[in-house]
Amino acid sequence: MNKLLIPILLACCSILSQAQTPFSEYNIIDINNINEAILVHGDMGWIPATGESSCQFPAGSGKNINFTNAIWLSGYDAGNNLHIAAQTYRQNGNDYWPGGLDSTDTLTYVNSLRWAKIWKVNKSTIDSFILTTVHTASTTPTSILTWPGKGNMNAIGHGIIPIAVTTDMAPFVDLNGNGIYEPLLGEYPDIKGDQALWQVFSDNGSNHTETHGRPLKVEIHLMTYGYHRGTLIDNVIYYEYSIINKSTNNYHNFRMGFWDDMDLGYYNDDYIGFDSTWRMGITYNGNSDDGGTAGHPLNSYGRLIPIVGVTAISLPGDVPGSPVPLGTFDYYRNDSSNLGNPQVDTQYNNLLHGYDRMHEHFTFDYLGPGIPTTGTGSGPLTNYVFTGNPATPGSWSECGAGNTPGDRRFLMTTGDFNLNAGATQKIVMALVTTNPDTLGGCPNTDFRKLEFVADTAWHYFHNSATGIANEVKATTLKVHPNPAHSQLTIEYPGNLTGNETISIYNSIGQLMNIPFNTISQKTTADISVMPNGVYVVLFQNGQTSESKLFIKN
């Protein structure tokens, strides 16, 4: 062999090896009670360099409600060939890479490195910027100046690398309507929430080694955002995905799945469940003492445990007031059984459609209830597993079945839809959690506490304006005095229809049985017998609801 070829081959090998290495860059959403790491490959909730969870709740506690989650996608082209993309722990490889697709629907490793960044901006920064009349490069906040809006000459990617933003990327307020982001002319990021993180990733990058299937050639824009309002919305993180089909294929039976390995404190004593009303996958503790069986590791919650869920806020096919049901809610175990880890594209796709990895459909086990460890169950076929609230005797829950708690992961999916070439589909999910209390684990778990937080997340999304300038900052419900001692007054606008209800819940979601007196648009409540603490007033009127916190002292 010509020795001059040796360094060339070594260099090629080095580049090839480098191209297989995922990026470790991440950013933290930290505006409210949940601090979560968001990673450039589209996964989130963990730190790749250490392999540790990074989804702290309460923020600063060192305890985590999640380990990692990501989206799975699959669809069929006109020839009924399967195309698929997924992400898990990066052990098998990566299907997603940071960056958008070029004119040939590909993403090079070099360009992926440029886009290996999460852009982060606070609403308060934008509000201050709007009030400033003169904008220069030195006076404009970096988060606004370098935002990757189309055409921004100041956009900065990974490290300090300038990036050329030639297509529609991060959203912005276009004051002059020319389609170009110009922060020095007073334009600014168009975000939701009080803090937002934005990123782009695609499934036709350096490799496609998680599923080993045909790439879809989709580009995914993700805005992760949250609010800080001193209410239950502070226990919510939103994930808004825009899935853009950059291929020439018209996909049918397209499906999106949200995969989650939600380690709640100590990872090996969890249960999962499903709430169909709120389209929500749930993780709760398998006993009343998180980590107690392992000597209480540092990340365990002990006897004060939250309940955590992911709720599907907006899905394809939703119409106002009539959300479509989830496609499936299923799970798999961390082993090599039929219910174990998927290894090839068809096995990932099976899980996306309500089967185990070997294409055995999940069934409702009326005999148990619960799914046996030897198979997917008995009885009629079901698209959803563990559909009961543990607080309801005889319902189908892991708690009621007496399953052995352990390391759980679940997958919740949309129904099938079409994604044609050039089309964009938006899907919004939200991470929600209750506050830690002594009723967070089996046998005392009650999903109604988490439903209340999910309702708050749905209300904020569907009833708040999407624009920065017009976002609703306060509800119209008035509760006073606050703090209150013996009597609470609740006021609400508009004419009553007779369908209104008012309820008061304590901090662990228990309904308070107290008398109310209503005259016109004002209700008084005798709270003298209630223990001191933090409570929530819930006002419901038909399809709408509002809530307010108050303190009883």
C-alpha cells in the first residue's frame, strides 16, 4: 500500500467516526417550577455527558420527575414502503440530527454542527426591547439579536459560528412584512409563554441508526415554553412540534408517538397509567415511599411524591370543543422479551400502532386486571393499557393489579393521518405534575389531582392569544381577600346561565365540602372550618373554566 494513502484513510476514518457521534449540547428551560434539559437531537430530560436525569421538580430540589423523552414518527409512501424515525437513549444510534434539510433533503454533519444549539429567550427581555426606540447591535439583547429568523445577518449557531438562515426557521414578529428578521429595525422573536426555547432537527442527517429504517426526510421545529404566574401553570412545560415533510413522498397512515422513560425520583419503583379524557400518559409511584426499597438514593422523593403526566394538548383532527382520541397508549419493558426493547424499524412501528414489538396486539385483561409478564394480556383487543384511576376500586390499573413496581416507559400516539409532500403538521404536548404530597404513590394515588393540572394546561393553550403583544396576562375571576381567614368572596363577570359550578380544592386535590352563597355575580364561601394552607378556587361555565389560588390563614 502507498504510505501516502495511510493518513488519508485515517482522516476519512476519523471523519466517519466523528459523523457517528451525537452532540451533547443542551439548554435548560427554567422559568417556573420545572427545570428541564432540552437537547439538540430532539430528546430531553437528561444530560448525555453524565447519563443523569435533568428534569428537576421542584426546581433546585435535586429531584427529577423525568429521565428522557422524544418523538417517534412513521408513515408509508405510495409504494407502501415504511419510513420511520425515533430516538431513545442514543445507545443504538441516532435518527435525528440538529439542523434543517437542504435542497436535496439531506443534512450534512458540518451543517448539523452549526445548528447544534438551543436558542432561548424570555418574554421579559422582549417586553423591554419593545419599549426601546433605538436598536443597535451593542444594545440589542443577544437572545434577540442572534435569533435564527429567516435572513437574520446576526444569527449565531453552535459556539460563535455564524449561520445562514435562508429558509423559514424560528418565528418572529415581522413589522415591515418583508419576510426577513431584522432585529435592528425593532423586530423580535414571536414566542409563547414567559420563556421559550427553539430548535430545529431532522431525520436525514449523518446516520439513521436508531431504527435502521428509511428516513422520512422531515424537518422538525420545536418550541419548548413555560409560564411563571404563581399558579398551577407553573407546573407545566409545553412542547410545540411543527413537522415539515421535505420529501417528495405523500405519506399515508402517518403517526406521531411521544415516547417517555419517566423515572419518577428513584427509577425502579414506578407504575404507569392512562387518562383518556385528558389524553394523558401518567407515571406514579408503585408504593408510598419512593426509593425506600433502595435505601433512599439522593434523587428519591421519599414519602412526599408528585404524580407526573404528559397530556396531548393539540392533535391532528382536533376541532374546537371536540378533541380526537389518542391513537394508542402502550408500553414496553427494558428486556429482550416480546414486550421488550424494539431493535429494528418494524418493531418501533409495531409499538406505534398498539402492538408489542413482535406484532402481538395489546388486550384488556379482564381476569387480572393488569398485563401479565408473559404476554400482552387476555380478553378483547385494546389500544390503551392501564386505563383506570387507582382511586376507583376494580378499575384496570397497575396499582389495583398488584404489579411489581419497576422501571417503566410508555408510548402515546396520534391516530393515523396523511402528511403530503411539503405539508406541515403541528402537534402540542405538555409535561404536567402535581406538587409532592403523601398521596403520590400506590395505594393512595388519585389521578384527579393531575387532571386538575392538565385542565390548567389545556385552558392556557386554548384560551390564551398566541401573540406576544396580545397574550392574556390575567383571568377575569376575582378572589378576595387573599389571604382569607373566615370568608372568601368570589366574583366573575357576565350573565349566569345556571350551568356554573364553583369548587374549592386543597393543595393535594381534595374537594372541600363547604357552603356557598351566590347573589348576582358574587359568591361567598364560609372557609372558617378549613385548615390553614394553600387552596384553589375552580369556576366552571360550560366548556370554559378558570382557577385562582388563595391562602387560608
